[in-house]
Amino acid sequence: MMNLNKYLVLVILVLVPKFFMAQERQLEKADLKFKRYAFIDARKIYLDVAESGYSSSDLYKKLGDSYYFNGELEDASKWYERLLSEYEQEVGTEYLFRYAQSLKSVQRYDESDRIMEKFNALTNADTRASHYMSSKDYLNFIELQSGKFDLIKLGINSKDSDYAPSFTNQGTLVFASSRFGNPMVKTLHEWNEMRFLDLFSSEIGEENELTKPTKLKGRINTKFHESSTTFSKDGKTMYFTRNNYTKRKLKTNAAGTTLLKLYKATLEGDKWTNIEELPFNGDEYSVAHPALSADGTVLYFASDMPGSKGLSDLYKVAVHEDGSYGTPESLGDLINTEGRETFPYISDSGRLYFASDGHVGLGGLDVFIAVPEGNGFSVPYNVGRPVNGPEDDFSFVLDEGTKIGYFASNRDGGQGNDDIYSFKQIEELITSCKQYVKGTILDAADGAVIPDAEVVLLDENNQEIQRTVSNTFGEYRFDIECETLYIVRALKDTYKPSEKRLTTDKVLEFTHDLPITIEKGGLSEKEAVEGDDLAKLLALSPIYFDLDKSKIRRDAEVELQKIIAALKEYPQLKIDVRSHTDSRGTDAYNLYLSDRRAKSTIAYIIKKGGIDPSRITGRGYGETALINSCTNGTPCSKEEHQLNRRSEFILVK
């Protein structure tokens, strides 16, 4: 028995190194394929290694990536989950993001949000994190945005990959497809083991029915990829994407990978010819997915060229009348993220539609819209369901005249790897940041609702924007703008004016709940006589100043707004502003300081409230009217001294 145990130990000692050496050789082979983006071939090897019991963070990362970058997010989530579970300390932030995206594909949104919270904590400078933090109720917004398109069944899809639809502007739809490959020649793209893509066209019928697809004629289609096209208004100029294959020469980057370039072709008769490569292409980066502006003067595209923010960014370049091009310009940080922005489309009205996994969505690539704003575009807005879903949704195009459009998706229920879907737009999309404020006016004493109260919406300068009356349930509501400061004021006879400040944020379609309580009282209920302090009649908080300062404090502004409201409510009132200091400092300096405070208070009421200067007088009294025993030399706390730094509002009429 002893000898048998020793034999077993020896066998294990011999076999274990051989086992792991074999796995290492397999991984090296797979890594070479992975670096060429040959994810499918690499995946087979990685899976074999994993099923043999070998594990590492690198193995799980590459397995997850092999699914993630082919749009198979549900499978990607399983390997990323194992990565986080077994190698949490070795997980980079980019894998947190990919895991969060993958979780959305199986609609595990709460878990995805928790991962994004962690992603944000580790990457405060990442725009994907800031987009998430500013849109944490994104599911609510997407629900509001959803239902604005009706999907239409198409009969042009194949069992292979069909995507990137575009209008020729001459009644034809052109798209990319890997169908109709020669069965005798198995030329497969290493990345996803699909046949290489060619360009096809279908005529658009009267009822938007599409005819049987046929290949584009001319020297367009090659044995490599052609995809994503855009056309001039007359349909005679086409920009398209192709592998780096020019004049029958295939080129690769330094790592041996064939990337993508943009090409231009012209139509002669029914054939595409005069194919030329665009001058801003490069062998070390991809340029793809063109979109031409309605007037043909600007070409938009996706690229990872030097200076790009993420895996692919959106760019634009001027197209000059002589056929030359300007210098490519990034669409900027509102559009581009550290993720993928791709497949741009410019509608006739200049709206930008594009696909992204860097902006907050439902999973994978989602379609977004950004409207023209200044010299660029607004923040992007998710277009909602049914265009977007948990999988990849992309290459969106829309005829704004007919409201008919097309997009591609790898969602469940399709015929092939990617399918083209048609839609009819039935409602306008939300394309601006809007918020709302609502609330109930309540009695401060017993919480009873107060109907027929005037509710006033003011800007930060106390200028009235809008006014309404609370309904029978005491409710009010205003439409407001994002990232703006407001004051909401409630007024009612026999009640004191009351108001609240509200600063909005960037959350789309958010409703702020702002109840306002008001107290019984007010000038109309009390007999006010000359010499009364208006601040006491209104039960205001004291108007305090900081030590040795005359500037109006933020907390004092709210109280002064109430004084302004009272002066507007009762135009016959006149007041005398009396400002006081504490006993610290010389008597002469305190007199000077208090006079500055009185003038500062008067100036605020006149300027911010638009009150006639003839209705307000005032001066400083220094330390001559202390309200406690904190005289010169008497030890007092800061709080006791502060009680003397005040302003009073004495009725003079």
C-alpha cells in the first residue's frame, strides 16, 4: 500500500506539470487568434482549457470578451461573473463595465446598476460613469420614451447576417449581408465564422414592401467585407465601408489584423465604379460606417483613430465642392464615451442617430438620438423600446417624410445572426431635458390641504416665470428646465407667504415633489401700526450677518424674499431698515459697519424685488441697541454675539 501511494504521488507529480504545460500551449495558440480578433476559433480553445479544470483571470476575461464582442451578451455575463467571483482583485474597471452591460442582456438591471455604482466609485473621470450617475432612473425615462415606433415585419432577412440598411434616396434600400456565399468556397470571417459581407439592394414598394434583394453591380463587392453605405441626394455617389483592400491588395496593421476603411464610388448606368479610398483612412486604425448630411457637405463616420476617446468614436469631416476633404473632427464628449459609439445616421432635419454602449441603455448597443444644438449636438437620448432591447440594436435610419425606417438587431426571434427590422414612427421622441415640480399647499397647523392658494414660480433673480392656483386638493404643478435654480412661493389671504428653493439636475423627465406649508397670520389678519417690526409680524427668521461682513447671506435671502413678497402684496407699506452690530470692535467702526449692512439690505430689496426706492429708508445703529447683555468687555459666546448682528424692518406707514 505504501508503494502504491508513492507510485500515485509520482504519477501525479509527473502528470500535473505536463497537464499544465499542455494547457499553456493551448492558451498561447488561442492568444494568437484572439489578438487577430479571431474570437470564435480562440473561444473553442479557451472553452476546452476551462472545461479541463484550468482557470485564470486572463482565461475568464478572454472567454467573456469572445462573447461580448460578438454581441452574445448572455454568455459573456456568465464568464464575467466567474471572473468577479474568483478573481475580484484582478478585475479592471473596463471589465466591470462589460459585466454591467452583459447583465442587462438578461434584464438583471438591479445587479447591473450595482456594478455600475462600483464602476463609478473607481472611475470618477469616466464619462460612462457620469452618464450613469446623472441618469440613474434611466429605466423610467426609457419607459416614457418607449412605444413611439411600431415594428413592421420584413421578408428580406436570411439565415446569415443582415444589417446596415441605408436609403439611396432613389426609392431603394441598400444593406449588407453575408448570404449567398459560394458553397464550394468556405471563406469565413475569423471573428464570428460568418461568410464575408456583400452589398445588396431592394426596391421600396408603394406599401413599403421590399423586393427580393440583389447584389449591387460593378466593382463594389469583393471576397472581403463590404458594409454600411450612405448616398448623395441624387443617388449617384456612394460612400461605403470595406476591409483594407485597395487595388486588389489586402493590408494589415502591425499586429497582422485587417481593419476597415471608407471608400467612395460613383454610379455609371447601373454599375458602381471609380472606387477610391478616402484620404483620412489609416492602416493602424479603422474608419467605417459613413453617414452623409442632407446637403452632402459633411460626412460622419466611426473610427478609433489616434485621439479617440473610446473603442470607437464618432467624427465628421467637411466634403468640399472640388471633391477634397477637410480634417476629421470628433463630435465631442457629449456624444463620445470610453465605450463604442458607432453607425451614425443624419436625418434630413440634421438629427443624429447612432448606436452606443457607452451611454446608459438596456444592454449591448442601443440606438440614441441627439438634436442639432449650436455647432454640435445635444446630449443623446435613448429612443426606447421596441427599437432598443437587451441585445445589440444598431444601424438606425429614418425617412422623416414617410416616418418609415429600418434598423438591425441580433435579438431573439430573428432569422439569422443579425436581422433588419422596419418600423413606423407614431410619436415624436423626447429630445430635450424636461423636469416638473408638483406639490400640495398645506396648513402648517393641522396639515389640511389649502385650495385656491396662489403658487408662483420665480427664477433665481426673483423674477416671476409662471403663476397658478392650487386645485381643490391643494395641488399645483409647473414644467421646469434642467440644471436651473427656482423659487416656488405660496400666497393665500390670512396666511403668511411661504416659499422653497429648488435646484434641478440633469435627470430626464424627473418630477420633483415639493409640498409647501403656510401658517396662519400675515398682515391682513393683524392690526399693523407704525413702529411694528415687519419681521416679527411675518415671524421671519432673523436676518443675520457674518462677523465684520455686510454681504447678504444665503439663509437671509429667503427671509428677505418674504419681505419683498409682503411689500408687493401691500403696495401702501413703507419700511425703515435698521441694522445692528454686536459690541466687538470700536463704537465708530460698528456704526460704519451697520450702516453698510442697512444699505446692503435696502439694495437687495430694491434690486431683487423691483421695489420703489421711495418706500424704503434705513440706517445703521451700530451697537447702540443690543438685545442682550453682551456689552463692551462682557464675555459672551459667538452665538450670543450673533443675536445682535441683525436687521429690523420697522413700519413707517
